[in-house]
Amino acid sequence: MTYTRADFPEGFDFGVATSSYQIEGHGFGGAGPTHWDDFAATPSNVKNAENGRLACDHYHRFEADMDLVAGANFDCYRFSTSWARVMPDGFTVNPEGLDFYDRLTDAMLARGIKPCATLYHWELPSPIADRGGWRNRDIADWFADYTHAIMSRIGDRMHSVAPINEPWCVAWLSHFEGYHAPGLRDIRATARAMHHVLLAHGKAIQTMRGLGLSNLGAVFNLEWADPADDSLEAAEKAALYDGIYNRWFLGGVFKGEYPQNVLGGLEPYMPDGWQDDFGTIGTPVDWCGLNYYTRKLIAPSGGAWPGFKEVEGPLEKTLMGWEIYPEGLYNFLTRTAREYTGTLPLIVTENGLASPDVIENGAIEDPQRLAYIDAHMHSLQRALAEGVPLRGYYLWSLMDNYEWACGYEQRFGLVHVDFETLERTPKASYHALAKRLGR
């Protein structure tokens, strides 16, 4: 690795991220059923029909896992709280759930780690899904109630909080493409989910402001889109992909508007009165988080809207089949600051890759991950040199975990997890970061 902590500004935070359902073990502590449990129980949705019932058993092993975070010299731990753990039926508080996040928070603080919470990382309680989930406008108020319950307990000790991780995944990937829970392929459901997820975000921010909390943000997953060829048609479809994936959510929160090229397909299906919600959606935040992994080459596909398809690109790929394109991170940092957020602090809240990561003689060499991190740190340096107000860089993920529809096959962790014994083994990338981030 080329870069060390000394190459970044004073106060720049390095962190590592996880999510509740992917690591905790949802079968413990009184957690209720989620739509991911239901989705995984449906044949062909998830590899090997695997779910998060045990996951990495972080619920019982969190103290040792926090030792790993501290051992790598990370400043911040970005974790998520589970709605279905805090409120198993979506509405009634589970004291065991609050107690767990209380203990986890204290474990971070005892090690000098800054707790950075995300309130929703996709584990919707099944009873909420039964009421329409993200299609139902009432979810914004239900989510605000959940926000109040968990942040009344641990909010006073949080370094930062963001309501919802990756709204594109919550809405489009899950309701239009059907690849994530609830597994719908319905344009009307998609339009409502695309709007309601932002409305819930805004109401959660308002709820936390009412509790006196600060350092509140919004987290978006962004994917760079390039035309697959030089045709006008490909350029238009790449712009539409960019609108759906990136500009819809950034525009809703920071400009109080949705891109016209996306409304051309979704507006007939939007909920009544959607235009009146931007005052809530745009409730001011203190920072903006960017999750970045890859780019896509986009070509026309014909047929129904949106009428585009992804074309395989020529660049080196991760085990997920995603192109490694560090330039896209630089592009997003500069474009987001220029067009959406101005001087508002930016944080790269997720960045990482999946690789095979096999243990040989008790060690795990992961040179592709080391090269990936180094290349993306170079993009951070370029953005900082141009005056982008970048304040932090968090890696995905602390440990190998439940990778949603891919089950336990894809390994994104800096720490290897044996899913039979649950033994943790730090990889070469972990050791390199521990050295480079030392003070």
C-alpha cells in the first residue's frame, strides 16, 4: 500500500463498516422475522437458501470483534441497528434489542472507537412488509417511531447517524429488479418505494433533531454509468441509468427535485401529493455519505421503459464480477460537491471488494484487495487536492458475512470468517491497514 494516515488531512477519519443482519445472528435476542428471512426461504432467491439466523454470531462475539476494529487502528465503526431486533413486530420495543445496542456502543467507546450508526440496512420487520412495506406511505411515520425508540437509548453516545443505507437498493433493486427482498418486479411499487424511502429518511432526521442529536447524514450508493458505445442512444440510456441510480436520491435530498428523465417513466405511478414532500425529504443534514464499488457500461435494450442493459466491460473485475474503476470514485466526489452538496462534508461510507481469500498455512493473502484500496485512496487524494471537503473513508467490510442474495459465498471482509467454526482470521489487508493507519 502506498498511503499512510500522514498522507491525509489532520482529523480525517478512517473507518470500517458492517450491517446488523449480515453479521449479528438474527436468531438471538428476541429479534423478529424480517422480509429477508421470508425472501431467503423462497426457493431460488438466495444461494443455498442461506439466511442471517446465525451469520457471524456477532451478537455474542461483539467484544472480540471490537478488538479487531481497534487493532487495525480505525477511528470509526459504521454499524447498523436492526428495526426487527429493536421492534420485532415493527411497533413494540424489545428491551433485549435496546440492551444489545447499548452494550455494543459501550464496547466501542471503551476502545476509543467512534460509533457511527445507520438505522436501516434492509432488515424490514415482516409485519411491516405485510402492511405494504415501502409501498405504504405510513412507513415514514413507523420508521420515525423506530428512530425515536433506538436513538432515545443510544443517540447521546453516537458520533454520527444516518437513517437509511443505500436507498437505491431498498427501492429499485428490491421492487423493480426483484433481486433483493421483497423480491418484487412492479413499476408501481417501485415508484412508491423510491419516494417513500426518502420521505422516511427526512422524517427520521427530523425525529433525531427533536432529540437534540447532531452530525446526522444521508448515505447513497452510487454507481458510475458510461455509454457502451459512441451512439446517441447509448448516451441517453447511460444518463437514464445515472438518473435512476444516483441523481434521483441525491436530487431529492439536496435539490428538492427528481430528474425529468426518470419521471418520464415513473411519474404515472407516483403516490398522490408526492410533490409536496420535498420539504421533509430535504430536511438539512450535516454530511453526505457515498458508497462506491464499480461502474457499468450501459446500452439500449429495446422494449419497455427503462429500456437499457448492462454490457460487460474490459477492466479487471472482482469476484462479484464488478469492474474495478477507481476513477468513478473521484468522479462522484467532485460531482457531488459541485452539483449537490457544496461545502457540506463528504464521507466515503463504503468501499471494498470481494475476493476468494483462501487460508493457506494459517494466513490469507489478498493482494487484489490491497491494490483496490490503494487505487481508491489515490482517487481520494485527487479529490482532496481539488478542494473537495472529504472527511473520511470507511471500508466494507470488517469481516466476511452474509452477502444477501449471494449467501455466504462472496467475501468482502478484512477479516476472514470460517462459517463452520466462526473463527476470525485477519487477512493481509487487515495487517497492512493496521500498520498504515497507526499514529
